[in-house]
Amino acid sequence: MSTSYEASLEYAQEQDQIDILFPFRERFLFPQHNEEDVRYFCGNSLGLQPKMVSYLMECELRDWARHGVEGHFRAGYPWFSYHHIFEDRLAKIVGAKKDEVVAMNTLSVNLHLLMISFYRPKNGRYKILMEAGAFPSDQYAVETQVRMHGFDPNDAIIEIAPREGQHLIEEEDILNAIATAGNTLALVMIGGVNYYTGQFFDLQQITAAAHSVGAYAGFDLAHAVGNMPLELHKWDVDFACWCSYKYLNSGPGGVGGAFVHEKHGNNPEVFRLGGWWGNDETDRFKMRKGFIPQKGAGSWQMSNAPVFNMVAHNASLDIFDKAGMATLREKSIKLTGYMEFLLRQVTHLPFEIITPSKPEKRGCQLSLLFSENGRNVFDYLTYKGIVADWREPNVIRIAPTPLYNTYEDCFKFYEALMELKEISENYTYAAEG
Ligand SMILES: *Cc1c(COP(=O)(O)O)cnc(C)c1O
């Protein structure tokens, strides 16, 4: 495919014209720069606001004003059952059955709740295997769970790092470490797509390896959900959790999500912390003693649905449903491939792309590792109305998302980098901004 790409504005605009997902960008609000839409490459950090959000938010405010407590049953989307409206759409996005998914809480909270159930050390099986340099919240969650059970994190946590001189983790190293840990291993907990490098792991293979030594496999899908096609049920994953404000465009601090395989979700023997919203729904208002978990992932819920925090999720999942993950993925491969093709023409700047070059090993994100001046380049992009994401010490992350990014966006990004060549030959661009 890459052989047919062209580094020209005409080519990029032509691709936009034949892109069936192009009209979807009309459904989003773009930040402005010099009275124009920015070129937004930060959907991996905070997705854009769907235009429908403010209308749907108005509806909830109106229903509250009009109905007060009766809104639990009389609101347009009755609040009593509000969390159920997400199941169908989430199930399609992560490849699950309806009762294997639930929208609840936020990501780090869900990770803790699920580890309460799936990290229960006993009989010498107490270790957790994760990737080195995981997102800090995941590191803290795993560290404190281990401490909670009285273990030393230095002993109980096995971290898999890239080999000397490499940026990516060899999957073989993960599989070997699982085999080596054997019956000391309780849990494998890995980020499905690494937030820093954009590397996507073979979740099915890792799950099978974990199961073969009697351990559970759970994944943090913050950077995978809405980005990669997933088949969590088919892959026999034990549990997963994610946030909704990155690729899922559901707003800052938006409601998180969780997957629990039905073999656990429907098994009342699997311990879970109780709250009234996870209790058997038919019994919820009987105010009886004794927690009886409902069937499925919903039984991990604690509280009634935070409706205002779910409105944007509703708007966004509608867009995903209309576009479809398969169509999104098809464009994503081509769009990120185009960005990669363009970046390979940029030879005057000191960076390398550390994200895997194989499409099946990455989503839409590309991570550019600079040996110097990365921050200056980032500042120049900002000055040009291009929103990228800076990660210390020296990485620029960009995510051309298939829902609202265009081929022209990619070309404009490339054009800005090419301009830097001329500028740097004359004067320092840092002085401009
Ligand atoms: C974004 C992200 C988080 C953020 O957690 P919140 O609880 O939503 O604040 C956690 N882990 C990973 C891997 C992330 O990418």
C-alpha cells in the first residue's frame, strides 16, 4: 500500500474525498487557532467533543428540573437503568457479550476493583507480571495491591523491559517470563497498547500463556479501546478495563469501562466488593441483608450511574456505532501508514519512529523519539496550530484518528516539519513563537 502514497497536498485531498469516514469529522468540535480548526493529533490523550454532547446534556438538565426524583423512571434515558444503554455498543467495540461489559467509575478505580477479584495470592502463587515503564497509575495500582497482601513489590512484581538498546518489548520475552514464573504467577496485567511507544501486544497469545501456568490475564486498554479491533471474549481474556476520554471521546474524567469474562462474571464464587448497584437488580430495593451479585460485569458496580458523567459517552458511542470498528480500523491503517510514509521523507530532523512499523502491532499512534531539540519542534508545531502530545524526556506522540483526522492533516504536519528545515537554515524558529 505504501508504494502508492504521495507526499503532496493534492494527493492528500484526493484521499479525503474518497474517504467514506470523512463526513464524521463534522460531528466534532475543534479547538481554534487563528480562527481555524487546529490539526488535532491528540485523540490518544483527550478525544474531541462530539457536537451532540451539549444537546444531550441539556436534556438531562431539563429532565432533572422537570421530574426531580421521578427522572429515575421518567427521564428520556431513565437514570435507574442508564448504565444499561452502553452495553450493546461497548460489547461491539471490545468484542464481548453484552453482560461482559459495564460502563462504571474511572479506569484506575476499575483496575483496583478487578484486581481485588483477580489478584488473590495463595499457596505460593503471588506474582504479577507487567511491562516495565507502564503508565504510572498502573504501576501504583499494582504496587499497592501487592503491598496490601503483605508482599514486597521488588519480589512480587516481574517487569518486562525492552532488550538492551531497543525501544519495544519482544513478545517472546513476555511469554518466556510467564513460563519461568510458572506456578508463582498469579496475574499478568499489561497495557494492551503501550501509552509511550504505541506497541500493541498479542492479547490472545499472552492470555493463553498466562492460563497455561494457571494465572489470570487482565489488560489495561486505555490506549487500545476504540483504537484496535478487540475480541476479548474470544481471546478468553479474564478481565480488562479502560477509560473513555482518549479514543472514545467521552470527555475529561469521563466514565470508565470494564470487561469481565462471563465464566467469572456469572460465577458467584468469584469474590467482588459489593455495592447496591452490583446487587441482583430485582432485589435492589428490598433493602435486605446479604450481597447477591447480579450476573455479569455489572456486578462490579458500586453506585448508581453518574449520569452527567456519562452523557458524552452516549453521544460518542453512537458515533462509533455508526462508523463501525472494522471501517475505522481500515482507515486507521491507511491513515497512520500515510503519516509514517510522510515522516520517512523528513531527514533533516533528529528523530526516529519507535512505534512498530507493522500495522498489526500498532494502532493509530506514532511516537517520535528525538535525540535533541524535540521540545523546540513540538513548540513550533503548536505555533502552527498543530496539536501533538509531548512526553518527557523526548518523545512527540501523534495519533491520526480515523474518526476526525484527515489525510490533509497528515500532510500539514509533514509540511510544518519541512518548513523547519528552511527556518533553521536562516534563524532559530524558537524566537518566533
Ligand atoms: C490514561 C491512562 C490512565 C489514566 O487513568 P484514570 O484513572 O482514567 O485517570 C491509566 N492507565 C493507562 C495505561 C492510561 O493510558
